[in-house]
Amino acid sequence: YNTRGHYWPDRHFNVIRLEVPGDVPGQWRLDGFYCNIATPLRFDGQTVGYTDLQLDVRVLAAPDGSLSYRLLDEDEFETARLQFNYPQQLIERCWSAVNDVIALVKARRFPFDA
């Protein structure tokens, strides 16, 4: 994949744009996006960081430009939630982030607008 990451300091997700080689050498086509439900971006002036919270949304791009999505790793989230004793507020933020990503996909808003 050729990738491009989108990170925000105020959102509980980040989005990785995934491109694969196209039919024309040197050109890339959109394969979709991988959306990590995670803590907001931390940046100390040199290093970008976040904590992955296990839930993921995979957005697939069809040849006609339409997008579909599926939720991944609910079982891993449940295991981590119990193992690390996620507070209820964090759990709610994670599910809210899933809903935010899906709403952006459905509305074709950035970064899902291309």
C-alpha cells in the first residue's frame, strides 16, 4: 500500500488512506481507508503518538467510487476493555468515534471525500 495518515488532536480516531498500484504504471488507485479508534494525537514537537484502542473501521472503495465499511476487532476491544479496565467514559468515546467515522463515510466528508 501507498499510505497517507490523517491524525487529529481532538478526535478519538485516525484514518489511514490506502492506495494500491493502478492499471497505469506509476499511478495509484484508492483501495479504501483503515480507521483506528484511538486516543487523540499527541505531538511533542518531534514525535507523533496515540494509543490504539483496538476497535477499527475498514472502509472499502469500489471501482465505481462508492464506499462501504465494516467494523473490525470488537472481540479485541472487549478483551482490552476488561484487561486494562477501561473507564466507562473511554468506552463511550470509542463507540462515539466509531459512529463519527461512519457518519463521515456516509456523508463523504474529509478524508472520505476523494
